[in-house]
Amino acid sequence: MTTFRCFLAMLVALPCVAQTGSATQAQVRIQVGEPYIPLPKALAAPRWCFLGQHERICLTIEDGAWRSQRLDLSTLKGVTELSGQDLPKDAHVEMLDRFGDRLLMFYSWWDGEAQEERLAARVVDMSTGRPGQDVLSISVHGKLSGYRMPPGAWKSNKIGKYRFLPSNNEQILHITYSSQGAGLRDRTLLTLDTALNHVESPFHFLQDPAGTRSIAITFLEDGSEVRAVRDHRPERNREKKKAVDPFSYALMRTYPGDTAWTTLATATDDAEITSGLLYQQDDGAIVFATWYTTAERWHPEEGFLLLRAGGKETASGTLRLPMPDSLLLRGPLPTEQHKVKFGAAHMVDSTKQVTFVDVLAGDTSHVLVAEQRWIENGGQQEALWFGNTDDLFLCAVNAAGRVLWTGCIPKRQRHEFSPLRTFLPMYYAGEHLFIRFDRMANMHLPVVGEAATTGPRVLMVDRFDAMTGRHARELIADPSAWKIDGLVSPKVEDLFNIDGQRVLLMCSTEQGEQLPVVITFEP
């Protein structure tokens, strides 16, 4: 540990090395914090971590007790721990996520006196991690098929008793409940706005179409509600080893005052889809898009599935985009004559964050499937980066969706084994910065074989001028500096953009400690 801290201190004095382009080199300051023992991360007590305005908070909840750790981002010292035992002993956290400007925790518990299950919500203080008092508590009537099922017991087979479906504009949170006796049919519990007020939606008591399960929901400007639904998956006959029947998917729509759903489009696929993105394009088409994985045990196929209904360009139908190796770019690279329409980002699971992009060129709409990161530029410009199997592309657009410029990081200039999602984007001093921790054996030769996993760790920055797209590539840490006897390269677990000028690296050590490191870009 001492050797590693000495090494980081040496980095402060290292000059940046520009590889390409002529952009001004970044001045960086590296601040190393004190190592500390993090909260345990286990299946029974998951750990949630998030950034506040001046702190990083981690929170765990188990057996009615909660613990939080607060790391001050200005000093990186003196981790503060809080704890409490004010939750029901059998409380099970169903959701902990941002909704509007709040961090909400929904949890379920069994009220033994009333013999009923309850769903409650608390606002978590983003500066301390302390859960507040209940701001919402409702009864979920009755038992499940005559016996008590522990909260979250269905989570293991991806059915889920409670489901939280935010609408595309993130102003409405739709909460449903699936009871065992009703199969996979959802019953609407609540429709909330960002102030946690109940929305008297005309759809509040409208059940999902019989025998289906909602996997995405959105409310359109004309007042209608659209859902992407799927039917129940037939159980596999283990004795006879029968093949599993494919799933049936549909886009369904209803209007205020209606008592039925209208089917817009249907599809049959063997991929089991549990969530996705539902949005409306400029031409009126409604699109559901999701990441899928087939049920093949040895060679599962992964990729994107799009279900489209209506619109001027193409007939309703489905489109599969296999993705065996990395991100794919479908359609031409946007130009300044193109207009870009973005769907919202959606966390499909714990590892994949996906954006579906329409590039509108005249009367033609090209669907681009991309992993995305947003960067704000004074509220006037947003940037989206996306990649394919050859190069990493960057597309900058203004608020109207007009393409300002496109950039590219050729594959030969980035590490073969660097996952695209490890890039951390930020906007600083008129430039878009893409920061990554990488392994490289030789800066000028391809990295292959054993060298890919044994090479030194380097901190890289790709810089794009926000107005022209001019690209420059820099090393914050020169690879030669890593050749120190006894140095064990730290494992970087996460990178966080604190405020557009500072980057937080959370490193793990061989002793099981966490070491916070802040990199500050200075003019």
C-alpha cells in the first residue's frame, strides 16, 4: 500500500503526453485518499452506492437494520458511518433509485396484526444515506395463494412480485403487483408523479390484457397509454425434455374512457424479454427496443430486438440485431445534414445500458443501436458516443437534434481488450473528455495474448473539441512510470464524474480495502 501511494504521488509531477492532435494538454492534479474497509457486499444484503453533491454514499439494509458510509469528496478522509434499526425486521427492498430529484426506497413487509402485506416508500437523504420516515404506505390485500411468501421470493426466477415502470419522460412511476394465483397478470397498485402524489389516471384500475405481463409502459402526448406486453412462458417438461415454446410479444394501446386494449403489433421470439425501452418516433411510429439473450445453454445469442408499429417509413414488424462480440452500428454514420432523434436510456440489467437512436435523413430513418453517455454543455449541446466492432464513434448534437460534428477513435488507437462501457465521459473547458483506465504492454504495438492481462495500467484521455470535433489523445500516467519494484497495480472498480472537473476512481487493494483517488482537471 505504501508503495502504491508513493507511486500516485509521483504521478502528480508527471507531464501529460499528447499522442495525436494539437489540443492543449490537460493539467491534472491527483489526490489520494485514505483506504478504508467498505460495507460488505453479499446476496442477502446488497450494497447501493451513489454520488451526492459533496459525498459518495454506500447503503446496505438487512433484517430491518440499515448501515451507510459517507466519503467526503473534498478530503477523501474520515469515512462516516451511520446505522439504524427502524425498518420492519422482514423488510425487503424492492427498489432504490432516483425518481425526479429524490432518491426513493420502496420496501415490502408483512403486517402480522392485520394479516396483510404492505408496500411502503421512504426518501433517502442523499447527503448521509439515512432513510427517512415512510412517505407512502399502502396495503396489498390478502395472502399469496393461502400462504405467506417472503418478500422478494420470486426475484430468483426473474418474475418479480412488485414492478416499477417509469414512463419515458420520467415524470410518472407506474407500480404493479403480480399475485401467484393470477399467473403473470399485473394488478396496478399506484401511479405516482415526482412529488409522490397519486395520479388519477384513467388507466389506474385497468388491468393488463388477460394472460399478459407488461414489460414497458409510456404515456403519449395524445393522452393514450401504450404498453409492451408478453405472454406467460410455458413451463419446460423436464422429464420429456420438450423444447420451450417461443414467447409472444405485442404493443397495445388504450385511450381515456376505453375499457379495452387495441393491439398495434405482435411478434414471436424465443428470447425471454423482461424489460426494455418504449418510445414514439417523430413520424408517429411506436417502437419497443430491448436487449435480449436466447435460452441456449452453451451458445446463447445476445443482441437487440426492436418491435415497431405504425409510422410512415416501414410496415409494422420486428428487427433483430445480433451482437456477438461488441456494439454494432447499424446504418450510416450521421452527417451534418442528418437529424438525430434519441430514445431514452434504460438500464436493462446490471451491466448493460442501452440507447436506441433514430438518425433521420430526409424521409429515411436509420436505426442506430448504441451504448450511450450524455454530456451537457451549458444546456446547449449534448453528446452521444456509440461504437461498432471496428471504431469508436462520437456524435455531437444540439438541442434540436441537429448533428454538429462526428468524431472517431480508430481501433488501432485504443486497447483491443478495453470494453467500451469503461469509458467515463465528461465536458470540461470546451472539450469532451473520454477517460479510461487501461492495460497496455506497448503504446505503439497491438496488445495480444498474455501481454493484454499483464501489461501496466495507464490512465488515458481522448479529447474532442466541443465545436470542431478535433481529436487529441493523451496519457495522464506514462506507462514507464509503472515500472517500480514491488508495485501492485490497483484494481479500478468504478469511475465517477463528480462535477465536470473532477473524476473519482474507486480502487480496491489486496487487503480488501477501498482507496479513493480524485483526478482534477485544471486550466
